[in-house]
Amino acid sequence: MLVGHTHMTHELNVCGLPPPEPFEQIMRALASLPDEAALQVHIHREPYPLYEVLQGDGYAWQTTPLADGSFMIRISRHA
């Protein structure tokens, strides 16, 4: 579920959800994301399979490891 947006960034927290829920929620959020917006995802593990799909679908992303062992991933469409 999208929990809000600020400056065209939509936020999605999928921490703790069992597979494949994080992947499915991320893909649903990306499908409804406006072209100029970005999706910021908070996830409890690094989603390597997601990266392959993002690359194949033309998305750019930046992954930031957090102190608690989780990750923040910012995803946007290539310009």
C-alpha cells in the first residue's frame, strides 16, 4: 500500500512481509507510479531478483543499507 508522497516520491514499507508479498507490492506500486515520480521502498532484505526485473523493465534504482540491517531502495523510470 502506498503510504504517501512528498515531492513526487511515493513510499512503500514491505519490511517483514513473507515472500512473494514484497515483490508483488513493489510491482503493483510501480505499475501505478506516475512517470515523473519515484518509489522509495523500505525492505528487510536486499531483493536481488527484483533488480533483474527492474533492469529488464527499464527502471533505475539506488539501494542504501540501513543501520538496522534493512534497505531503502529508490526506484525511478529512466529518463
